Amino acid sequence: RVTLTFDEPVRLIPGAVQVISATGTKVDRGVRLLSDNATVELSLPPDLPRGSYTATWRLMSADGHEVSGSVSFGVQQAVDEPASAPPNARSVPSSSVAADVARGLRYAGLVLCVGVLAAARLVWRWALATRRTRILAGIGWLLLAAATVIDAVTTGPHYVQAALLVLLALATRAGTALFLTVATAFAVTVAASGHAAAGPDPWLATAVTTVHLLAMALWLGGLCVLTLVVLPARRTDELQRWSQVAFGCVAAVVLSGEYQA
């Protein structure tokens, strides 16, 4: 077998880890991620012919970025050439673009679903009954669902995040406390899948990143409600309260962003 050990957790990209012979033939029998999420193991047949082989990998790191590389080895002979993939090695399309698209959809979904509904619940309760608010929240939830599907296709399913997404849909009609709890839990899963998990203090970094995400979503979501629902309805009530909430959100974004930097 070939064992690849990394210094932080990784996620497999389907078909992107393999062992190739010098002729470009795939020889491994399968790949699995061990329970520590930092070790990848490829099983090989016990009777590999004499020759040179190359193990190549492309994985998603803990901070959501792609990492790739290769290493060559010989069976009954030495390998003097630098490690590189054979010219006939089967290539797998890069998932970096898909990951960027999913990340953008997820941030937009947080604003339109979590931010819009949170702002309406905390500042403009009457806006919850309007058609525009429901449409904005529905679009946001669909964007979150699309991001989850893209991640499942490119890097494998995220069961906890998918389950919380379903709960979020159900919580949109529940009380404010339950909705905010589910929304916070969902934001935690988003924060934990990014740069925060790769830092020297992942628990604190994840908490700060969660605050950053929620403050961003509430601020921009509140601006959406203000411009698309409140002002068109010629309702000027609670503007001072929104100003205070917005100031707190911007302060949280700046302070948490400074910590992340």
C-alpha cells in the first residue's frame, strides 16, 4: 500500500488520488481516508511488476483550498527521476472553481436567508408577513442548498451541514430563539470548514469566524430588508433601532476580521 500522511485534516476529491505505472496505467485497488482524517491509504496488488510507479494526489485541505503533489517509487529498482505524474496519467477536473462558486453561493445564501429573516425578526417583525421577505429568504435557502450539493459532488457529502440546512428550513416558521440557534449552528459548520480549522487555536478561530459570518449576514440582510421591503412600504418605524443593530454588526465584522488577519 501507499500511505500519505498530512499535518492537518484533508477531504478526498473523487478520482483525484491514484497510483500510476510508468505506462500510465492505474494500478491501485482503491483509496480510503483513515479515521484521523489526515491519512490517505491506497491499496496495491501484492504482485506489482518490476518498474516505476507514481502516487499522485489532489485533496481539499482543512482551510478549503486544494493541495496536490506526487511521489515516485520503484518496485525491484531505484527511481532516480524527480517525482512527477506520467504523461498518460488520467486527469481529474479541478474542483477549485467549484469550491469558489459554492463558497460564494453560501455567503449570498447566508445574507438572504439567515440575515434577512434575522433582521426582520429583530427589527421589523411586520416584514416577516410580506411576500418580498419570503421570496428573499427562499432564494437564500436555495443558494445554501446549491452550495451544499456542489460540495457533495466535488468533495463528498457534509451530513451535519445538510441536516442543519433542513432544520433551517423548518425553523423559518418557528420562534426567534430556535431560528437563531439553528442559524448559528449552521454558521459554525461553515466557519469550521474554512481557514479557522487550520489555525493554531481552531476553537477560538471558529467562534470568531462564526461571529464574523453572522454579523455580516445580519448587516447585509438588514440592508436588503430596508431597501427592498421597508422603504418601498413607506415605513420609517424602527430606523433608529436598525441603526444601532447595524453599528453593532459593523463593529463585530471589523473586530473579528482584525483577529482573523
